[in-house]
Amino acid sequence: MSPTADYDAVVIGAGFAGLYMVYRLREDGFRVLGVEAGDGVGGTWYWNRYPGARCDSESMYYSFSFLPELEQEWPLEERYPTQPVILRYLRTVAQRLGLPKHFVFGARADSVRWNDEAGWWTVRAGDRLAVTARYVITATGALSASNRPQFAGASLFEGEQYSTASWPDGPVPLASKRAGLIGTGSSGVQVLPELARQAQSVTVFQRTAQFVTPARQERLDPRLVALWKANYQEIRRRTKWTAGGIPIPSPIRSAAELSAAERTALCEEAWRRGGIWFLDGTFSDAVTSLEANAVVAGFVRAKIGEIVTDPDTAEKLKPWTHAWGTKRVPVGSDYYETYNRPNVSLVDLRQDPIEEITPRGIRTRSGEHPLDVIVYATGFDALTGSIERLNVEGRDGERLEDAWAGGPRTYLGLMVPGFPNLFTITGPGSPGVVTNVPVAIEQHVEWIAGLLGYAREHGHKTAEAEPGAADEWTAHVQDVASATLYPTADSWYMGANIPGKPRVFLPYIGGLDVYRRRCDEIAAAGYPGIGMGTPAGTLGAPAAAEAGHGAG
Ligand code: N01
């Protein structure tokens, strides 16, 4: 047995998180290998290429903060960046920092096993790769393990079937085709207007009506961009200390403090501005008080009634099954307006459920809907799915899936007891998905890199979350959520979209600023809650490895 692992660290994933983690560790002198299932960098933005894919975070906030030169050069043209623009950005970052050579692409990690005796992990990717590493960092994305419901008869469908989460890289001809769209979350809301423009007809199969917020997509005023760029670093500094990773003022007044006219005026103004300004811009108690929530929900339902001309369709589109904001609110462009097109129709699956997919279309209780194309926008096994699908086995061969059978248990959303030297980025217990994600990713990466540096400096071979610390954090995550209306909804936040998944609140919603402070305090205090293991003295040997080392 070799006395040292092949690498100090293996990072799984080449999206925002994987790229920055590999860069950070390389700069800190660790021997690091990136492993990526796709043929190139991009992560979420590599796979989700469906027409209409855009980020909900505005362009100026959706980038790395540690590349001051690139942020000055990078053109900011539209309020929300499109998928091709974000992918181009990540490719540019990877090239500039010389990162692709540290990655093995086209390798889907499918086994991650701890060897207690050696004190390292073995990471395999089918027959593409088998390497050992002291540390493993999962940068697999919180929303990347796609969920494709198994409808009876789906394999017999004679038309084409696509998933928004793995859209083909190339044109999908839709003209003169009858398309069916299953799913009306953020992906379905974005793809629908494009499908309607391109296809002969679109039938939307809606299980749960959503509260969609208008994006108000627009071209950015170059003067605003110039002003922004002149102050970028100061804005970044402030952004780090916001709850959601976007520096906009939080509402200070509860709905109860306002008259009916003031509430309406406030909602109207937030709706006019769109996007985050509506999501975070109405009342301080919009997701904690049923009364305040009802005001926002009623406002959106009224808007749906105003926009959608067919009263029956408008009624089906009005959400009544959950409180506003408790399922992730999609941000859309012309979503409700699209239902006014003559080639778009809506099936309410709560009234008229899918019975099967036939060779010619989708049969619901009321009859068959003939289709040439079916598009699944049916979401993800969020936060835990992409990590569990790695088949992680920790100390004593314990499977992560078993350890999390009753719900994920983590310390700070970053470490798991029983799984030494394993770190998760934007996993369960992390605030990642409820923030502007790159800001949370940078925090996670820097904290993990800090801990690895500390362990190297002190000669520690292993770092492992203590059970008590993980229990305390896991309970805290639930407590914070319980003070809000979030747990009342059947959402992916609650794991409710995946049959059999434990129903616990997955992300930390106490705020990125609060979370950052806690992480900083823990680091400053020498990492209480984390057991550090015996000296090894083999970490951080001169970086020499190139991707492909150990590839089998
Ligand atoms: O997935 P979703 P998504 N039969 O889970 C329906 C991020 N994101 O890919 O609500 C019929 O939200 C399901 O119905 P229901 C963002 O964080 C960001 O759209 O479970 N329908 C729902 O309508 C987002 O929240 C961006 O009843 C079924 C839909 O499929 C997250 O990713 C863009 C079904 C799934 O909606 C996930 O969004 C896209 C079944 N068996 C995504 N199973 C931007 O930044 C599921 N559904 C712009």
C-alpha cells in the first residue's frame, strides 16, 4: 500500500463550486483532482440548456467575487443572464485560471469509499477512474440529481421525450409539433413561453399551481453597468453580509402595520420591479405570518385573474394548495400571458390526473391528449440526491444513504459524522439554495480551504464532525424553518417531491450572514465540533498532479 494518497483532495463537480474549490486548493498548495460527469465545465449550466433557461439572480450578482479583472471586462447586457452566457462565463473563468487540466471530464463518480486504516478515500467513476485522496469535496450541485417520474407506458411513447435538466446540446426542432409539458416549477415556467413560440401547440400538465413572479427581463443601461463596475468591490463586500447574497434592503414593516391601501401600493410597486424585489420586497412577515402571507397570495391571484383572459384557465392557475413563498417562487417572463395564446392549453392534474403515457400521447382521466413531444420539467432530488448518488461509504462501511435514512444530519451543512474528511458544498443544512448561490459557494469553499490549511499546519490526518455538533446543527436547521410557514408546503425544500424521501426541511434559512458569522467563529476558535485526527505529515506535497493521474 502506498504511504500517501494519490491526491490530497478530489473535488466532484465542475460548476461554480467545483471550479472554485479546485482553484482554491491548488493555490493553497494541495494536490487536487476534479472529477466531472459532463464533457466540460458548467455544472447546472452545462446540463440545463433548455430554451428559455436563465438565472433568477441578476447579472451583476451572479459571478465570482475574487476575479476583479474579469468582473471589469465581463459584459453585463441583460438584467438576468441566459444559460449560454453563464456557461461562457464559467468556461472563461476555467480557462483563465488554468483549471481544465486539473479535471477528468466525462467521468461520473459512482463510488466514494473511506479506508480507515489508510486514512483516505477511494473515488471511482465506472471504469474511467480510480484514485485515492485524503479529502473528498462534493461540489455536485444542490439541484442536479434530476427527478423523472415513472409514468406507466412512458417507454412505449412513439414521439420524443426530453428533460429540461438534461436538454440536448443542439437544436430540438419543435415547429409543427404538438408538445406536452409536465411540471410548472421554475424550469417549466421558463421553458413554456419558448415552447409555445416554437411548437404547433403546447399542453401543460400542471399538478400544483404556482405563484409566478414577473422577471421584468430587460437590457441593462450601460450607465448603470459602469456605475456598478466602478463600485463592484464595495458592493461585493456588502453582499457577503446579506441574508440572501443580494444587497437589497429587506422590508422593515409587517403587513399588520399597514393599511389595505398601503399594502396594495407596496405589492404593486414590488410587482412592477419584478424578480427579487417582489420575492423579498413586500412585508417583513410575508413567510412567517399567515395573515401577511394571505395578502401577498391574494395579490398574485388577482394578477393572474387580470392577465389570463380565459376565466377557467385563470382559475386553474391560481394556487390554493400552499402559502405564498413556501415552494420556491418561479420567476418568469410572459408565463401567465402565454396561456392567452391560442396554441396553449392547460390540464389541471388534480382534477384530471395522468393515467398513462400511450404511444401517441398522454392519457388523463378525461381522455387522451395526442402529442409528438413530451417535455419533463419535473425537478430534482434536491440537496441530498446528488450526494447520495455517489454511493458514499464512510467509517465501518456505513452508507451515507443509510446514515441519512431519517433525514440528513450534518454539521454546518458541510460535514457528516462517520464520514471523515468529506465535505459537502450547498448540501443539506447549508443556506446555499435559498441564497444567490455563488455567494454561498464562495463562503463554503473558503471555509473548507481554511480548515484543510489548519489541519495541514497542525499535522492532523482526519477531520470529522462530532455527532453532538451535527445533532445540534441539524436541530437548529429545523427550528429555524419551524418558525416560518415553509414546512407547511409539499416542496422540494421538504423533500416532499420525491416519493419515500424523509420529510425534513433541507436548507438552512437563518440567513447567509448569520451562517457566515457562525462559521467564522468556529474557525477562529480552532474548529470546535470537529474532531481532528492523528498526525500524518503527508499533506500538501508540491502540486504536480495533472488530471488523468490514476485514471484507470
Ligand atoms: O423543479 P420543481 P424545477 N406528475 O421541483 C411537477 C432551481 N431553478 O426544475 O409542485 C406531475 O420546482 C411538480 O409538481 P408539484 C430553483 O431553485 C432555478 O422547475 O410537485 N407533475 C412541479 O410542478 C427551482 O425551484 C432556475 O406538485 C410532477 C414540477 O414538476 C429548482 O431549481 C431555473 C410530477 C417540478 O418543479 C427546481 O426547479 C430552473 C409528477 N409525477 C430551476 N413530479 C432559475 O434560476 C413532479 N411534478 C431561473
